Amino acid sequence: MIGEMTKPIDTIAPPSVIDEWPRDIDGQFLVGGLPLTRAVAMAGGSPCYLYDRQRIMSRIAGLRRRLSPRVRIHYAIKANPMAALVCMMAGLTDGLDVASGGELGLALDSGMAPAEISFAGPGKLEAELIRAHAAGILLNVESLREARLLAALGRSSGRDARVAVRCNLPFELKASGMKMTGGPKPFGIDQADLPAMMDILDGKGAQFEGFHLYAGSQNLKADAISEAQTKSYEQAMRWTTLAPVAPRSINLGGGFGIRYAAYDKPLDVGAVIDNLNGLAERLSRDLPEAHLVIELGRYLVGEAGLYVASVVDKKQSCGQTFLVTDGGMHQHLAASGNFGQVIRKNYPVAVNGSAGHGKREIASVVGPLCTPLDILADQADLAVADVGDLVAVFQSGAYGRSASPQAFLGHAAVKEALV
Ligand SMILES: *Cc1c(COP(=O)(O)O)cnc(C)c1O
């Protein structure tokens, strides 16, 4: 049981994601049906990221069961670009969204039909546009420059470029971890530039196919997401009057969040789906040939991943306990609180197996870097661990390895496995 309680309740209460995670009779967390020690050994040892295939599959199946077929599910590769995982997503989703030439290469190699790949991101290089146009993917243009370059490529090749216009929405996504629209933004074009944009996309080299609207990320409020998606839909319908042809796709973004802090309430995804199905119904009357797209990263893969490190040393300092591990912020920047968090909150963290035999303690989990930023868990309530025990950081399937400064301090690269 829990010892002296001196910490605020949010760091004492075990986050429910840990309680919900399956364990074997020895208390080991199960990944892909395997006890953690075995899954880690299979990955080549700690530190490592482990992604549970079955969890990703059931997450997508859960969305599909309730979602109108008029709403397509895309995977945003940025959340987790592991090649094997991207290949798996190619078979499970309706499309892949990329944000760089590197991600475009991954998406094309994955087996996803090029027609179902889209490319967003400000500052696309001419070389990236040439490659994307050659592949026949959909380009979410973010400036008049991109549209002009694509129209020129279309004219010189005799094959029109496929273009969707990313527009800066005149409102914000409320209660969002990251706001990507409303006010001055480097993403997409302003409403005022739409007529000039549509002049370029008049069929002479570049074909207008739709709108791309992305309001924000990591949102746990179904009402806020639904409101933003409804407003985005209505805005797209108004902008359609400016377009040379009717849009075939309207990408309403995503922003579905997952729980990190113990007090986070899970997103009521059913409510978001109900609203999306309502919009799909409206679309079938407004534009019978068109479909909606949602693009999700974190929500599809985040909860399926664990980051696992081994305890290398255990120390006391001024009355506090430190578990020093072989992993840290260089491999998992987000868990250290340095990737987009305003106030540092612990990710759900737990010690594997029957460590402590029921005894618990307040301990901080840190990495091997010579910086106080290298924290995986600050003063967390954990089973009493010792050197050699495994510590698992949950909710680590998105914005993990690829969002971390691995070269910092020159430790060995983190391993990854899809189990
Ligand atoms: C980052 C991003 C996504 C994915 O966001 P998640 O929060 O991981 O779902 C989707 N679309 C665009 C345009 C993005 O920039």
C-alpha cells in the first residue's frame, strides 16, 4: 500500500491507464501478449519502445464500427514514423498524411496507394513538390508560392497537380494542447488570399480538390472538437463558392487527445463520432460526390506504446529517492515535459512485475544525462524498485523517439519493436 502521503493527489493516485493495462500472474505488463521482460529481450534489450499491434488495430476498428463510411480515417505519420508501423497503418487506414519529403518516402514505400497520400506543412521545398507531383499524391498547399510551383509542374509535365487548400480558420480550437489556427499562423493561407489561390487552381496545371482545415492537437473535450469540426465544415461550404470546381474532399483535421496526467478524463470519442456522422449526413446533401477526412496521429498509436528503461542505479539525495535508468529525455523528450508542455506533468509510469512485493515508495525516475531536465517521473508513487528492474512509461506510442534529441550526449540509439 501507499506510504506517507505528502504529495498532491495527482502524483499519488495511480493513473488509471496503468490499472487498465493487462498483466500476467507475476504482475508483468503484457505487450502483444508477452510479458514485458520477454518483449524487451525480443526488442534487443532496454531502453526500447514497444508498440502493441493489437491495441492499434482495435483502436482503429473501434472508430470504424461507428463512423460513417463517408468519413475517411487518415494516419498522420508525424506521430510515429517507425517504418513497420507505417506499413501496418497503410493496411488499416484510408490514407496517410505526411509532412516532409522523408515521410513521403515512408508513405510511398508502405504500399498505401499514392492517391490516398496527402502532404501538408509550411515551406515545402521545390524538390519535395516535384517528388510529390511525380507520385500523384494530394498536396495540401500552404501558400500561393506552392500553388504556383505546382501549376508550373503540371503544365510542363502535361499532368495536373492535385491540390487541396489549407486555410487558416478564423477561430480557435478551444481547450487544445496546441492551437494551429485562428490569428497569425505560419500554417495555410488566410481567407483573404483565397480568391488569388483559386485563380491559380483554375485547371491550368493544378486542379483544386478540396480543403484542409486543421485546428489543433491533443484535445480531450469532445464538445470543443465537435464545435471546431462543425464550424470548419460550415466554413468550407462557404468557401466552396470561391472554388473553380466543387471540392471532393474536406479534411476536418483531428486533434483527438489521450490521457497523460492522472486527472485527465478520456475523450468521449463516441460524441465526436456522432457529430462527424451528422456532418457526413449534411455533406451527402450539400456535395453528394464528396467525402470527409479526419487525420489522426496520437489517438491511433499513442496508447499502444510503452517506453521501457532499466534501473541502473538507485540513490538517495536529501531524503529523496532516485531511480537512475538507462533511458531518459534524449529518447523520450515528451515524457520529460519538454515537448509542448507548459506545466510539467508526469506521464503514467510504473515498475514492472512484482518488484517491491507490494511495498511502494515515492521515487523520481531520471536518465543518465547531466541535466536536471532529464526526468521521466518526478516524485511518483511506484512499487519499490531495484537495480535491474524495468520501468515502463505508458502512453508513449506517439511523439516518442522521433520527437526526441537522441544525439544529445551521444548515448546508444533507442530500440523499437512492433509486438
Ligand atoms: C500534427 C498533425 C496531425 C496529427 O496530430 P495528432 O495530435 O497526433 O493527432 C495531423 N494533421 C496535421 C496537419 C498535423 O500538423
